[in-house]
Amino acid sequence: MPFENEFASYEPLRRILDNEKVQQLQDRLKVRAIEHDDETISEEITEKSQVEPSEYQPDMVLAIDGSYQAVKVENGFPGAEIGYVTVASVLILLEKIRELEREEFIDPKQFRETEKAATIDAVFPGCNVIVDDEDSAKSSMRRILFDELKNHIVFSEGETLLDTYEALLKIKLEQKSTPSRCPHDNCDAEFTYDYGEYQCPACGGKLYSSDAMRLHELMNPVGSNGEMYGQIMQTLEKLWLIHILRAFEKKGWLMTLRRVAFMMDGPLAVFSTSSWLTKAIIIELHRLNELAKKFTKQDLILLGIEKTGTFVNHFEDLDTTKEGVADKFPKQAALLLHDEYIKKNIIFSESLKPYGKDTYFGRKFFYKTSLGYKIVPSVAFFNEYQQNLTTARPNQFTRLADVMSLLDQVVSSRYKNAVTPLVSAHAEASIPLNLGRRIFEDIAREIREQS
């Protein structure tokens, strides 16, 4: 580790590059074989004009994005910190935006009224932070996580976020219930996950239904906990999505969803210790989608948008010629990805298990918009055929034509690989102007009035 204000010279860099071991390792590296030339790629591309749109197009987008920040606290213990996590929901009224775009001059006040935002916020203990009568920072974090799930709710009446989570936990326990180890220090007893708050049969310590996500296992007891806060944030984002959909079901408002598209920052996936939620989410989304289709006659639109990463980098490569000239990929066209292509060209793997089998509830594709912007979306699947990654046919990507049209409308020229609803949602999550305000009911009312 360097000293403060110390910078490396060029000599160590030269020594590394000339090192014999580095050169030997380079000689052993597996190099991707370029199996897809321009002609092959063009054959696999799906033009927007080749797919049929649905009868109803979404004119509202509900974007969900989160943010977290580690904050040092003064409690007498070194390295003590808390994690501040926010999740923002922003409703974008596309129809009002289209009306304003027809005017010569757009009134900024009217444009601001095309967005309705709400945020939920939570603070989680990190290293050396103990609350109430808990005996460790890990126990404190487990307690706070359970309380936060119990305290957040979309509508003033209805199920809590904890109820939504426990509905997913029920799916897990009904499918497979394996014993787990007590999370309390000095206790290694086995127990079976349950609902609500209960006790360890051996040590009598408090246990919570939220322990099944095992997010407390990510806690670093001697340093910063950025990874844990990040995973909490991403997990809350996915739970919030299901929470909103279930709330609309209980209100009898599923018919209104024909006009709403949902967007999330990042892929449609749950990683790390809470990845088991993926299978439960797939089952729950299938149930909710089938209920909504009875009224809407079409699938829901649930999108994840990736701004960075290996898929984004690969799309950049596909769009660039060997001479380094960009804009090779055709506009208003998509490359639909299947398992073989992903493993041979993006994420090397010789595994027989399909890519993302245990973590994804959506599948990815590349799309270049009408203005030439490149987007890497993932779209939720609702049945085994859509989920089957051995093939990549247009009808395996939910409402592909509608998604293409939507991306043409909401792509952002302000940021690379971004869409405007998520830009707004991230701004709300990063700077929570509506912190503590329960205005999601206003958002829901707006959806109802527009329907």
C-alpha cells in the first residue's frame, strides 16, 4: 500500500511488463476465437420492422433505482460506520412529454410535472456499530434489516415489504427447506427458517425471517462494508418491484398495468447470498403476469438496463470496425443473445448450466436505437419457453417490438448507455429530495387517472 501522496514511478511498471512470469502467463491465456464475422452477425440481427407491436403501447414508465453511502460515525470505536441506503421510484408520463415536445418552447415547470417521484430510505449498522441491547454489529444489522422490511409499505393500507418478502420466502420453503446455522456468535446450532421473529432452539437468540437472505454474512467486522450495503440495496430494489406489483393486485388495479412499463437499473437478477430469491421471483412474476393478462391480454414489460460491464463492452466491439470506426451495427436492430453466444464471446464458460440460471429472471439482448445509441437491456421472462437460453427467437423476448419502441423514446443523450427514467430515478436515490415522504399513493393515483 502506498504512503499518503506517494505515486509509483514508471520503473516498476516497466519491470512488471518485462517480467518473465508475466510473459509466461500471457502465453498461457485462452484467447477468444472470432467466430462471428460481419455476415454471420447480420444474419442473426432482428430488425424492429420484423416484429409486430402489441395493441396497447405503454405511455408511462416506472423506474426503480437505488443508491448507498457508507458514513463514519463517532461512538468511540475505530472504523465505526453506518450504511445509508435509498431506493427511488419515479413515474415518467410519456404522453405528457410527447405533448410538450410538440410545442416550440417547453415550460420547465410543466416538464417537471411529467415526473412523479418517491423514495424509501434505511440506515444499516456496519463495523463497530451496536444498537439497543444487541450483542454485536452483525446482530444489530439483522435486527435493523427486519425492522426496515416491516416498516416500509407502498400504500397506507396493504401488505408491508416484509409481507412481500415472506411471500417469496414461503415459495422457497415450500420447494426446499434445508437447515441453516445459527447466526449468533458462539452458537453453531442448526435451525429451519421461519416467518417473523422467533428464537434459536439452542441459544435462545433472536432469529428473523429476513435472516434467510444471509446478507449479514457479508459484514466485514474490521473495515468498511461497501459490498454489504450494495447487496442490501440491490436486494431491496428487486423486493420493491415485486412489492409494487403485489400492491396493484390487492388494490384490483392490474388492468392499469397495460399502460405501464417497469425499468430497473442493472440486470434482472439477484446475486450473492440472497440469490435464492431469483427462483421465487420467477414463480411470483409468472403468477402476477397471468393475472394481469386476464385484463390486459398481453405480458407485462419489465426491463433491466446495464450501463457498464462485459456485455456493454462487447456491444461496443460489435459496433466498431477493425479500423476503429464506430457505428457498424444497424440502427433500430437487436442482437438476441443465447447461451452459446454468451459463453463463446462474452463470459467464457464450458459449463453445461445455462448462463445466469441461478441468478437471472430476465434475458439480455443488444439494441441500437433510432438515434444510434447502444442499450443493453434484459427483459423478464414469464414461462419456460421464454427462459430457454439454448435459442434466441424474437417471441422468446417479451413484447420485443414494444420494448424497442420504448427504448427509442426514452434513451438518454445526456449519459452513455442510459435511459431517461433511470437517470431521474438515480437522481432521486442519490439526492433524496422526497426523503421520508410517502407519496407513492400519488404515483398510483396518477396511473389510475391516466388509465
